Amino acid sequence: MPRHRLTLSLIALIALFSAAALPSALAQSPAPIVLSIGVLDSPDSPTARGVWLAAQESAARSPLVLPSGQPFILKPITISRPPASLEEVRESLDALLSASVVAVFGPDNGALAEESSAALATAGIPIFLSTAAQNAPIGDLIFRGQALDQLQAQALITALNSQLAGKAAIYLRHKPSGSGAAEAFAQAASSAGVVVRGGLVVENDLTEPQAASAAAARLLSERPQIIFVDAAPLQTAGLYLALRDRGYAGLFITPSAADHAFIEALPLTLRDGIYGATGWSYTAQSGESLSFTRNYTTAFGAVPNALSAAAYDSTFLLIESIKTGGVAPASLAAALRSLPAWRGVQGRLDPSAADGVLSSNVSVFITSQFGVPGILVAYGAPEVAQAPSNTPAPPGRGTTLPTATHTATITPTLAQSLTPSLTFTPSLTFTPSATRTLTNTPVPTATPDGVTLTVIGQLVNVRTGPGRAYEVIGQLTRGEQAKLIGANEDFTWFVFNFRQQLGWITGDANLVSLFGDPRTLPVIEAPPLPTATPTLTPVPPTLTFTPQPLPDLVMLNAVLSPPIPQPGQPFTLTVTIQNQGLGDAGEFAVATSFKPGEVYSAAVVPSLPAGQVTNVNLTATVNATGVETIAIILDLNKQVDEGPSGEANNEPLFSYRVDRPYVSQNTIQVAPSTSVDLFGGTQDLSYSGTELTPINGAQFGLLAGLQFSQIHYDLLSPSVINSVAPIPQASLPPNTLIGIYTAEGLRGVIRVASYNGANIVLEFYIYQ
């Protein structure tokens, strides 16, 4: 039987089964149609679970109705196992399209999503990617559910600037599990004054001790103080153990630190002090996050991750778009992009954002002694204020999900047929604590509010100084919070206003938890230790420190809109500034000169009280392309007296890219004695099996020493690309970059992705 006929038969069977199982109260209404959502992953993957959970919650809240008035229900369709190659992505995608899915989620392996760009871009239906991979595909029908690597790297560098600046770093990217986060970190770190001593790309299995030890030795030969690793969780764990075995004691940073698989692969003694950034963490404390985490763990007995949250948020946006735009791909995508801002699990989502990137929310974290990712600072947007009257409220406490027959799914395998393999039968009670709403809100900005301490022990003493030798002046009990105003020199004790005096409290992670970056707090000198006196009445120590009420302006975040502006296109840099000092700031100016071209832009802030946050918009237009780093001047005219330490952080750096859009991008495999047309209709290059040659007037230029993130249109000038000579295969190892002028004269860049036997695999991008 042909595959598409079998698929349609299964869909029809499920539709009839679901209709038969509907409650009798609904039997008089038109039978709902079944709309299938495809997931390019296995049934128990984080993405599949996030999609399924959102579909169930949405159905439990209110009837789902198309613009025509026809009710509908959603059915996730998964594949039997995650795809491991471009060919498997194409095969699985064909199977899902044969099942008439209205949208597809995945793949969530960043490297595979990047390699599958062409297949995903030509699928003809909305594609939702939860991966943070910067180079995954973009397009009119492609939406990105999580903040991208570049933004996560910038947030990480901003939050940890004082610990990273001036130190030497090196990064490792594992192939194929890494997705480009390492390169994004290197670019952001270099712009912030970190000495980046290059990177290492490895393909060996780092879960094998010998391979991990060899990679660790190569990294440590550069004597780094910071190591950033972009790899799958178990690969990262293997390398981390090898580094510690070799005595590495510097900072270790990896996105995998938020993943349970990574933490569980480490002994308990090595689980703390690991840094990372993520689009969302299960330790987030918003009402939406707490509700989502509770419902997810109840349904699946597992802790959700950033992929789960991104898929969950994206599914809600997809459902709203179907309700307003129907299921035709173009109108569905247009309806999604026209939705106002949405308050999701990750924070504020912006469906109208450039390049389909729905979220700009990032949490920077450090692991506790048990490996729990404690959020140091969260970057994102303000909460959404209110919902329009037509937005359905979530189910109240005690709302129960429909029965299993209302949630059946089918699973296409990688073979030639689709077979049902998954039926969910939970009886769950969803108790979300906050209403998910739509409204028009400002551009995403950072919203950390200083540093807050929460007591997690039963009782914690408050003392007159940083240590147990100081007098106890009170206690805080479990759940009580304190807004911190200072710390001791090693940030193990913290100061807050306690009963009209300065109180000191321990930073012991077993007793308290911190929200915000404690190293942004001013260091406060400890009062003298109490001494013995000849009297029988103890004399309490006198506090000798009086904080100076000086303001301190710092940049929390900077977001460019659009993220990659084009030459001649106006753009806006939204700078989020906090006065983290103890005194109010009067009027001050914020300014920068955008490159290329030194285009000046400035704005005036009338005032900024202590502890408050404000957004400043700097607009400009530049007329050339480039990968640039600029200094943002927070107090242009030195109008605010911040003291020596406050003035030292008034020129933070920001990196960005101005570039032309691509007219074509793809990954191709070229066999020996074959010529290829990259774009335009004329063959551009040929491969003999031993060398790569430009043909029909095309020209090459090797881009030695450059990373893909550094390439832009104007870099590909005639002084760089001017050769018609063949390039021998010996000069084309994987990751080699080649600039090209096509036979039609279009500029582009080619990356040697890999070799497959005698064939060469090329990834290319051609500019308009």
C-alpha cells in the first residue's frame, strides 16, 4: 500500500475514534476535525512533551475553533527516534507532510537543523525550532522558540564580566553535537576584553576516557583560565571529568550545565560552580514557570528543559494563529506574526520579531553543590500588563484534562509507513497560577531587580558582622526575603537593611538562595570584631561603615532590532540601564557611535533613582556591512558622580553584525567529476576528487584565519576574491571557508562541512 494512503487511513481512524469518545454533551455540536502537528523527534523527547502538554492545556481551557466556526483538536505526530542525519530529516519530514500536518517542530539538534536548512525552508508549512543554534535556518515560515546563541553569549559575558575580563579563554566544539554556541561565546568574550586563545573542534567520542583525556590535554596546553564547551551533555561531562583529573581549577562554562544528564554523569563533589546560560531554567520562579514545571513533572515524571519550554510556548502561539488565520501556511504564518506580545513560560514572547525569533529571554546561572542551576540574573522583557477581553483564561484550580481517547497520537517511523506507537492516558489536574495573556508591550529589555536573598533553611541568624564571632541581632525564617545592598570581600556574607540598621547574613547555599549576580554588590568593610571588656555588661560592637549614597550606572543588557540590520535599514539598539548604587542619579546622556561609518546616536535620561531600571533607545542607519564592536557611553558628559568604582563601568562593549540577506543557502554533497550551480542557473564550481575549481567566470578566495561569524558582504571584496585557480583538497580540511563570486557575479561564502568517502560536503550562502 502506498505510504500516503496508509497515513490518511490512520488519520481518518483516529478522527473517528476521537469523535466517538467525545462526551455526550458535545455530540450535538459539529464533530471536531483533527489537525496534526508533526514533531521531528521521538515521543519522549523534550520537544514532543512540550507540544503535547500545550495542546492538552489549551483544549482544557476552551473549545478550539477555526475562523470558519469548525471546532478542531490537535494531535501530535512523532517519529520513532530522533533523526541522526540530513537524509533521515528529509525522510521523516516527507512522512510528516504525507500525514497532512499543519506545522512541524524540530529538529532540535542545532548542527542538524543547520545542515537541514534547505529541506526545512522548502517544506511549505510553518517550522518551529526550539534549538538556540545561531546558524539554524531562517525564513518566512520558520520560527525560533528560544533566545539564540549570540544573545545567550552576550548575556553571559555581561553578567560575568568582572570574573572574565582580562583572563585567557579557550573553547571546544564537539561535532556533530555542538551547534555554534562556542563561537558565539568567543566573539562576545573577545569584545569584552577576554583573551580568547582560539578553539578546538573535535569529532571523537568524549564519553571515552582516552578521547576525553586527549582533548583535555590539548585545551590545557594553552594554559586557559576559562574553558567554554559546546557539546551534548554526556560529551561535555566526559571532557569535564578529564579536565578535573588533570588538575584544571579555572572557570568551566557550558550550556549543558542546565541539563540533568550532564549533572547526573558527574560525582556529587564536582557538580557545583559550573556556569552557563539558557533560554529557560526549571528553577525560574514566575507563575507561568512554576505552573508549567508542575504540570510537566506530573505528566511525564521528568524535569523540563529549555527545549520543552520553547516548544510549549511556541505551541500556544501556533494554536492562537490557527484560531485567527486558519491552517493555510501563508495565512497561518501571517496570523502568528501579527499576534501581539505573549507572556509565556520563558517570559515575554514577540511573534512579530525579525527572523521569526520569538524569545529574547536568557537566564545566566551557576550550579549549586547538588548541580541545581541557580539563576544569577535573568534577562528578558517586562511582564505583560493585561489581557484583551477575548483571551480565554486558563482552567481554574482543579481543571481535569480530557481522557486518553481525546489525546491519541500516531508515530511515523523512518521506514516507508506510519504506525501508531504512542497513546497518552494521564488523568491530570492543571493548576496554572497566572493567566497567559496577549497585549502590545515595549521591545524586550532586561528586568533583573538587584540581588535578592531568600531563606531556604528553617532559621538563619542575622549578625552585626560577617562571621559567627559577631553578635546575633535577629533571625530570618524560611521563605523570608531580603534586598541585599553589599557584601564582604569574598562574597560569602551579605548586608541588608535590618530593623533600621545594617544586618549581615551568611551566603551558605544550604541556608539561603540568591537571585541576581551577587558580585555586582559593593564591597562593605566589616565592622571591628567585638572585644572583651572589664564590665559584666557586654558592649555591642559599633558599626563603623556608612555607605556613601552614590549612584552607580551599569548596563544590564542591550538588544538590537532587527538583530542583523541591513545597510541603509534603520535599526534601534535598546540599552537597559540600572542604577545599582545607593544614591539617586540626576540627568545623564547615553551615546554611542555605530559602525561602519561612526554614526553618532544619543539620548537623555532625565533621572534614575537608586535601584531602578530604564530603557534607552539609540537609533541609526549605516551604509556598509561589518561585524562590529562599539562602546556604549552611559554618562556621556560626566554629569553623575558615581565615585571611582562607579565610573569604571560606564563604557560597556556591544558586538553586532550589519549584513545583506542571503538569496540562497544550502548544504550539498559533490561527487568527483561533478560541477555545481550554487544559484542563478550557471555552473559555478567543479570537483575533480582532488581539487575544487571555479568555472564559467566564478572566482575563489580562501578566507584563512576567519570564522563564519566574522564574514559579511563587504568583506568579500575583489581584493580577497580574485582567483580562478583550483584549490587542492589538501588545502580544504573541514571548516575551511572560501569566498566566492558566482558565475553571475553574486558574492557568497562556502564552508567545507566534511568528506563522505570520495565526496566533498559543502555548505554555502549566497548574498542578494
